[in-house]
Amino acid sequence: MTGSLVVIGTGPGRAELMTPATAAAIARATDLVGYGPYLARVPSQPGQCRHASDNRVELDRARHALSLAAAGRQVVVVSGGDPGVFAMAAAVFEAVEDGEPAWQDLDIRVEPGVTAMLAAAAEVGAPLGGDFCAISLSDNLKAWSTVERRLAAAAEADFVIALYNPASRARPHQLGRAFERLRVVKAAATPVLFVRAAGTPEVTVLATTLAEADPARADMRTLVIVGASRTRRIGRWVYTPRSER
Amino acid sequence: MTGSLVVIGTGPGRAELMTPATAAAIARATDLVGYGPYLARVPSQPGQCRHASDNRVELDRARHALSLAAAGRQVVVVSGGDPGVFAMAAAVFEAVEDGEPAWQDLDIRVEPGVTAMLAAAAEVGAPLGGDFCAISLSDNLKAWSTVERRLAAAAEADFVIALYNPASRARPHQLGRAFERLRVVKAAATPVLFVRAAGTPEVTVLATTLAEADPARADMRTLVIVGASRTRRIGRWVYTPRSER
């Protein structure tokens, strides 16, 4: 039997935010490969093998999934959110590039999903209403100087900025440094949103300003959005007008 | 009865890419308001009123939806993709800000969805695997100089760039000007993807380079992705490694 590999994202967490295409891919799988907490979001199915792993071993996980597919299994690699945004899809293609030549002929597909910044934005209104960018603050795989350069460029060009992976136990100081960098360019009153567990029943929202934003309010489940010059509060919502005028 | 307004996105087009939460919101609506082609994606339901409009009147459409909700209707505003990304959510909050004071007390919600760049990226691999930005090339609501400034900043800071609204009959020359601006900074071999009708059975993909990218290949249904310095082709896929090293 010919194997296959589908990279999926569960969305932000609630089953109602996972697409039917993703649910169908999961239902067809013989093997699920992923980080434990994301796998736990997927209902178990008799006869399906689960291969849970730690969060820091994406490339090993991708290679394992590709070997299973090459051996004829119907493999689903489980990410949170959208698999193409700071998640497993890029790791799978890295593993293909550096791996067995036969892996390039495998049936590999990516199913899109609802990524964290979209769920976070929906919780507060429409902060991504203008041009925006997404930056991961993790420096596991890139230099911090690259992060700072992108923050500066995004601020100068007046993008709304979505910050993924704003903080972890291993990196408690980066969000504070990011805010400091942004304060050089952006107004003190710029809206800043800390949206934790967006798209789940435990969601919490903290709407503040760049001057007052406290980096200690972010953890691994938080998505931080820093507004553009026109981003504003209206009643209990925050949004960015489509027009710059 | 108290009215409500939910802003939804149908996703890229296929029903399998619309979230169950969005489908449930549609099923509960008494009134659907939206641009005709997006409304046409939603199955009709007995007793539900449909208010179709032209694509260029977002603000009128938003005001109409808010009036209906204020009159006690259960209103769903229908966008394509994700409603918060170059779609109706921002227009609704603009209308709230400038409209009847009572509109600020309405029950308004936004349901996230799969936006076009995620569906387009999934069709080709994982081109959004690094930091990225999303820019609308439409200058209906912003100056072209703003677009150029953002393109230049995104290129200098080595973001992957997703271009929404790359072309329309009224704006045939902007994508060419955007490519010219990017060629000043980015390498000639930078991968450029034209993904038309992503997430639908009619999808087509053209993978080319910045040097050879022909702006005439884009239309209103096309999403254009311009790679970062490390974005590469591997077999039939295009992806951006997570690492910059």
C-alpha cells in the first residue's frame, strides 16, 4: 500500500475551529505524529497509532513521520493552529530536503487551518484590518539581531505586528526587549493586546498600550498584537481601519 | 428580541475549509449580508433573508447589517477567507465608530477563518515557514506610496511577503510596480508563487522567480507570495526553512 503524509493544524484548540478537511484527514490516518498537547486535542480512534513527542524535536519528529509514510502508513503530522505558520510543515520539508531521496516522491499534503493571530484578532475585533506582519520571538533558530531588525522595519513601515512565541521559561526577557525596540518608533499610546488561549473557552484578553505593556503578562499560550498608528479602541473592541486617511 | 451581528469568513471557497463554528453561526442567522459571490457559497436556508451587494460598498453594507441587528435580527456578515484580513470585520467596526451610539452596545462577534495566504501556502508546501507579512496592493483606501514603503521595508528585513488583491481591472499595473520595487532589494532567483483559487478544486499554481515573474498572470482570485532569502524549491514544493542559518 502506498503511504502518505498530511501536515495538519488543529486550529486554536476548540473543535469548532478545526476545519472539516482537517478532521477528515485525521479520521483517515493510521498514524498520528505530534507534540503531546496537540495530539491530546484529537479524539482517539481505534486502531490508530499515536506517536507523541517533546516540543523541541521537530526535525526528528518530521523524519519519523516521513519514515512511517515511506513504509506505507497513512500519516498525519499534528500541529496547533495552521501547520504552515511557525509549526510543523516547514520542518517536514526541511527533513525531506536533507533526508532519503525517496521521500521526495511521497504523497505529502498540507491542510490549512486557523492560525493563532486570526483567532486572537477575532477575540478583540479587527486589529489586523490593515497590512500586518507575523514575527516569532523565538531565537532558537534565528539570531536575536534578525528579530530586532524585523521589529524595527515593521515599526517604521507602520505594520500591525503579531508576535508569536512571545515568551517561554527559557526566554523570559525577549518580549521586554521587543517592546523597548518598538517604543523607539511607535507612539506610547499604540494599542497592545495580550490574547491568551484565543479560540478556547479559557480565553483572556488584556488591552493596554505600548507605554504600559508589561512583558510578564505573556506566556507560551499568549499571542501579542501591537497596533499600527491608526489602530484604536472603540467601546470594548480594538480595530485597525482599512483606510490610512 | 435582542439582535446580534457575527462577522464570518467562508474560508477559501470549499465547504471543507469553513470551520464548524462559522457554519453554526450561519445556520442561526435570520439575515445574511454580503458581497454576492461570497453569499453564493453559503447554502440557502428556508426563512433566511439574503442581502447581496456590490463589492465596492463595504461601509454601506456594514451599516445595513448593524441596522438590522439593532432592529433585533440575528445578522451574519459574510466575507471570504478570514473576516479580519482585508475583509468585512474592519468595515463593521468603522461603521460602529461613526454610526448610531446604540450600535456600540450591540452583541457583535467575529469568527476566525482560513485566510487566502494560508490556503495558498498549503497548496505549494510551506513558504510562510519564517517571519512574513501580508500587504494589500489595493490603493482604494491607502496611498500607493504607503504600499511601496511597506514593500521596501519587508524586502530589507527579509520577510516572506504575501500580496493580497494583486490586480483588478481598475488596477492592472500595481503588481508590476511592486515587483520592480522588490527587485531593487531581493535576489533575482527569489521564488515567486502565483496561487489562483487556492483551497478550491480549480486551484492553479505558477512557481517562478522574481526576475521572471509576469504580473499579467495575476487576477482578482490570485494570491502572490514572494519568498525570503532562504525560501527554496525542493521537488514540487516551495518552503522557507525555520532557521536562517
